[in-house]
Amino acid sequence: MNEILIYVPKITNRVRYVFRLVFKDLLKVSYEITNDLDAFQSADKPKMMYGMKAHTDDIFFKASGLLFEKGVHSLEYNTFNYKGDKAIFQIYDEDAILPFDVFSAMFFLVSRYEEYLPFVRDSHARFAAPLSVSSQWGILEKPMVNIWTLEVKQIILDRYPEFVFPQKRFRFVPTYDIDSAWAYSQKGWLRSLGGFYIAVKTLDFKEFGDRAKVLMGKIKDPFDTFDLQREYQKKYNLYPVYFILFGMYGRFDKNINFRNGRFRRLVKWLADYAEVGLHPSYNTVENPELLKEELVSLEDLLKTDITRSRQHFLRLNLPDTYQNLIENDIKDDYTMGFAALPGFRAGICDTYRFFDLELDVETKLRLHPFAVMDGTLRDYLNLTPEDAINKIKKLITEVRKVNGTFISLWHNESLSDEKRWTGWRRVYEALLEEATKP
């Protein structure tokens, strides 16, 4: 029988969550959890134990205790070097198959446990990348949860060579945030006059001239790269996800008025060829009612339920932000990633369910972690286009090694190949070529 039986001394929500993640979501195999030791010992099937003590000579993973707890408190990470990378929750037991509690380590990363602890927020009230233990330990650019899962798989195969694991395949999902569909067009006379004034004040005559030419219809707006994106879809057989900023104009929300006819036609056109989700505006984190208003407005336009989202500025406050999304029937969120550094914020490169540590429950909200964002490479790391390409290729290689899902986050403006984005169109094209090659 191609099913693994898992003994644990106590079945908790955390235990159920981690084993579902590892065995059902990542390894795609059947499993059963039991706390009946007699039934476990008499079972004639592949089996393993997870707990404080090895009761039999079956595969034994030593527990640190995190999965049998409730609540959030300061932890002793017990960090050590393991196979060239940092691992946490080191244990000492000669019967244990691994020198650390691999399941607690995975839970710690995917639950974002550290983001529930006190920390100093950045200027946008976010948990900043440098605070992450993964960043501090040098493992942020590796999907450690996937890597550790494959180690669990190999341990099972070593004991049960006939056990069959389905083959996973590498996937690529391109995503776009549409913060401002156009640089100059459709901004209204007041914003346009303000733009001309700033250009004159700063003696930026090229900016003045480009704005004038766009408004007179002589040249194309530099942010209008949507036809190019459609060409990429056809060339590379892509089905992207777009996140539309559909709220009111504000200090950090420089979008086109969502009532603008041309903008509304653009959003409908995008929805014809791709999935469309909401890009909740900056202040929705503090004002959940805004989220509902913006969601309803986008749904009214597209005449369909909107079930995907990604926070503007990647503003994520756990668990409140995700609780608000769940209350508004959002089923898939793509915010899980850092603005300042590329890599795997939750240590994983596959979709997974959000576990609410505050309520101690697994939710139905699926998280889709992204690995790289254009603004991270250009604005935070100040990389050259060539260095950015090399960084992207490295990340894709890491995801390919574990047959995971590589999600990119790009903006229409960074494909303009103008001003600060000069030379960056080829960065994105290199990403597409690398991510779609056989």
C-alpha cells in the first residue's frame, strides 16, 4: 500500500498542518496520522515516528516540542551547520534519523513565526528583510522547506525502496503589479499641470517634452507596455496574473482614477488574456473597509468574483492582513516575499495554506510566494542589468532543483526600457527565457 503511517504522541493543529504540507502538498502521497501506539506497531505498511522518544526501530524524527505547543513565544533556535546550510532546532538523540527537528523548522518558516514576535517596523510598517533569520543565516535564497522535504523523501525511500512518489514538475508563474498604467496619459489636467511644473522646476526638459508629446499623441506613453506583455505571453506560452491598484489616489497610490474609461477598458482587456486580482491600496492595512470597497469596485467592472490579491508596497501585517483577506473571500494571496531582498520569505517555493498562529488554525487562504521583484534588484540592491540577470538565474536554478514554482513580480513601467529602467527590458526577457526553457 502506497501510504505512510505516522505516529505522534499528540495530534495538534500544528502537527496536522505540517504533515499535510509535506506529504500531501509537496510530496503528493497519502498518509495517516495516529496517536495509537499499538495500532502503529501492528501496522504492516511504511511508517515513521515523530515525537520525543523512539518506541520502535522504525524511522524516528525527534521533536523539539514546537508542534505540540500553542501560542507564540521567544524561541531557542539552536542553530547549527548542516550540509552546507544553517538548520534550526538541533536535537541530540542517537535514535533520531536527523540531528534537528525538521518538521518544526519547516513550520517555523512557513508560519512566519518570527513575524508574530516584537520587531521594529520599517518606514512602511513592514517586517523588513534584514530582520529575517533566513537572511541573517544566509539561507534566504534557498527554498529550505522544499530542500528538507526532499531529504524526508529520501529517508523514506532508503527504508522503503518500493514506495512510489509522484514526480513533481517545475512551474513558472509571471505576475505583474499595475501601480500606474500610464506615466503621463489619463492623469487629468491637475496632475498633468503639476507634472509640468515639477519638470520646469527641476530643469528636466526631457521629462517636460516627453509628457507633452504623449499628451499630444505624438509618442506612446512609456508605461504602456501592455502590448509587449501580450507578445511575451504568446511567445513563451504564459498565463500571468495581474494585480490592479483600484483605489483612490493618495500619497503612495499614484494610480489612474479607477473611474477612467480608458483604464477600465485596459483592465477588461487584461482579464481576457490573464487572471486578474486586486492590488489593495496602501492604507487598506489599517482600514479594512477600504479593501472591501476596492474589491467590490473591481468585481463590478469585471462582473466576476475576485479571489486573488497582492498588497501594495507588500504591506503585510500578520495575522491581521490575512484575516481581512479571508473575511472578504480572497482565496489566493501573492504578497509573501520581501521588498528589500530576493529569495524565499517563508522558505518555500510552492503554494501553501496560511496557518494563523493567533487562532492556532490552518486556513483556506493559499499563499503564493514570489522569489524576485524588479524593484528589489534595481532600487534596493542597485544591481546592474547583468548582475540582476545572474541573480535571477541563480534563484531559478534553486527552484528547479526542487521542482518547485518560480513566481516573479514585475511592473509595466520597468519594461519601458527608459530612464532608470534603461537596459532592464532585457533583464525580464532573460528571466522569461530561463524560466521557460525545457
